[in-house]
Amino acid sequence: MQEIKSSKLIVNKSKFFGHLYQINNIDEIKILINKHKKIYKKANHHCYTVILNGEEIVKNDGEVGHPGKVLLQILKKHQLNNHCIIVSRMFGGIKLGPSGVAKAFKNCANQLFNQ
């Protein structure tokens, strides 16, 4: 596994930390999630999506707005295979609502490709 890029976004005091990885197998996903849980200890959610050998995996980690699906659309848009996007959110005390959450995850992940 290899980290390709990272990004940070703040929306209404919530912090979003995005990472794009190239991965080789399904076991690396657990390693990456555990890594994120250690790095972002105060994060409430670690949402991710994976396309690995054509198989799609989406995890919302209890977050509203289906951010995993939003992240999957970004991987597909860039025609990436064997890649993973993980976005960790630290709640800032202001609810964003489902559409606001989805938009924030999308914007954070899009920064990975606009840098």
C-alpha cells in the first residue's frame, strides 16, 4: 500500500482529513483504518471506499448522507482501480445535515485530485 495524497477541509468547525491510497489486497484496508483511528483519535467517523480488482466496497461508518457512495463516485470518475479513499471526520459541534455531510466529504476527496 502506498499513500498518494492527503487533504484537509474545515466546514462549520468539523474537520475532514482525506487520504488516497493505492492498495494491493483487501487486508490492507483494515491496516489503513486502524492507522487512521490512531492518527485521528478524536474523529467520530472514518468513511471509505475501495475499488480493488473491479470490486467496490463502501463504508459509511455510521455517518449520515452516504459519504461512502460519494467517495466511490470520485474513484470511478478518475477511473481508479486498486485504490482507496478514506476520509476521517472530527465533529465540530454543528450539525451539517445529510446533504451538507455528503458535500463536505465530496469536497475533501476532490481536493485529493485538485492539488
